[in-house]
Amino acid sequence: MSLRTAVIGVGHLGRQHARVHKTLADEGLTRCEWVCDLNERVARAIAAERELDWTTDWRELIGRVDAVSLAVPTESHCEIACGLLEAGIHVLVEKPISRTVEEADRMIQAGERGGALLQIGHLERFNPALVALRPHVRDPVYFEIHRVGEFTARSLDIDVVLDLMIHDLDIVQWLVGEDVQVTELHAVGIPILTNKVDAANARLEFSSGAVANITASRVGTERIRKMRFFQPHDYVAVDYTTKRASISGLAPPTVDGLWPGVHVRNLDVIDVEPLWAEIVSFVQAARDGLPSPVSGMDGRNALALALRALERIEEHAVKVRSGSVGEALRAQGG
């Protein structure tokens, strides 16, 4: 049985969702029938381009579709998702899951009441480089992560932590182990081109002993999406942009018992579009009654870490404004 699907919010990212949904419909996996956007002109244009029906009111989709991609501004996630989930409609919502942990809880509970699937759009989990690497991850102990983007006018309703860093907060928690707790979190950040934090660094310490150092910026001059981490006997490198992953370790000893050096193993990566893989996983889970590949709780946990980082950033900013940081440094130097 193919699901009737729709895309709510067809701005920059929502248009890509509409493209993938229409492709899946052409392949018989779904029946993509609707797009919805508050901007009637935009809704009409995308509907005409994809040969779909359109509406400006998401409520009109209730009873007409089985599953939706929700790609509206974060401030509207909770209201729309809860309304759809309680009506039994499966929802794939773009990250971050919501503005607050309380809103995330409401969304999770709405899905439980409506018996509907809630999946969060943490896209990097579906990057083929990470997909190839995941089976080889075992007890990572130190992460160094850089995520830098060129400045655009998109997603300026949120800061860089909720826009970019949240991807890596989710990935690190996933790789370390969802049951492993973050015991310490330190973060600093600054606004540069907007009135929100545009560049930030966070250091996380886990109950397992693992440490992650994460840097995110949306005011770079080039696109960087790289993760490096160490685990027993291995050094692991992932480039999300080029979709490459490698594992380095000591090569086997030679016949004379000498170690020849480090061996780098490039993993075989099946190159697929992450958004396509994400939406396929959502549709299949909704259709077959499977657990959400990236659950509402996953999204809640990533959001909680992001908000915790923002609290630390604000605490540091207050110290800087009050001069206490400078006084402490001068005292150390004196």
C-alpha cells in the first residue's frame, strides 16, 4: 500500500522534500498529492511544477493524506505537528524538533495519542559516509568536529547552534551511545552578521569518558563538514561534503616483526542523496509500522543539548560584558 503524502512549507528546503516525494510517487512508493504553504503564490507555483494539489491551510490535509514532511519555521513545528499527529498522520519534521523541550514533549505525546510516527530530520544520519562508517564505531573517546557554512539569508530565525551544530550534537550522542550521559558541557559563541549567535564552540564530556569538541559557523567562506574521532586502535575521519570515510590504524607487523606504519582503509560508500534516504526511511517506517529511524526522543535529546549549549554561551557572554573574564585573566597573569 502506498501512502498519500504532502509537504507543508515549500520554501528552500521544503521544495527539495517535494521533489523527493514526487520522485517516490513516480516510483510507486508513495502517492504525493499535496503541497501547503501560507504563501499562496508559492504554493500554486510548486503545485503546478510538481502536478499536485495545493492549499494554504494545513488543516485541510487532515483526512486527505497519511504522512507529511513538515518544513516550516521552527516556531510553527509544535502546533502543526501536534494537530497532524493527533489526527493519526505520520510526520517527518525538520530539525530542530521544536523551540523548547516542553514543545518536543507535547509532539512526542501527540504521536503516542494518535498512533502516528514522528521522525526528526537529522539529515546527517543518512549521509552515506556515516552509514558506511556506523558498523565500525566502537567506544569512541575523542571527537573533533568542524561544521562551517557560507552565510545565507536562510534559517536566520534560529542561531548557529540550532541551525548547524545540532547535527553534530545528535551524531555524537548517537555514536557514543544514547544511554551515555553528558556530564559537562562548556560553550562559547558570538553574533557576527546577525543578532543571534553565528559562530560557536562546544566541549562535551560524557559519563563514558568520551570528549567531543564541536565548532560550528555560518559565516565562513567555504563549506566544511568534517568529523574526526579516536577509538581503541583507530583514527576515524568523515567528510560529509565529499561523502568519504576512512579508518586508520597500525598495519600488521612484517615477517621480521617490525611495524611498517599506519594503514589507511577507505570505506566503500554507496553514494545516495541523504534527503532521499531519509524520506524513504520515513515512508517505509510509517507504512510498515516500524520504529522511527530518528525518533522524537532523539530530536528532543539533541535539542536539550543545543539549548544547554546556548545557556553556557549566554553565561559566558554575561561574564565578558561584566568584565569578570578579563579580570580573571589579568589575575592569572599577575
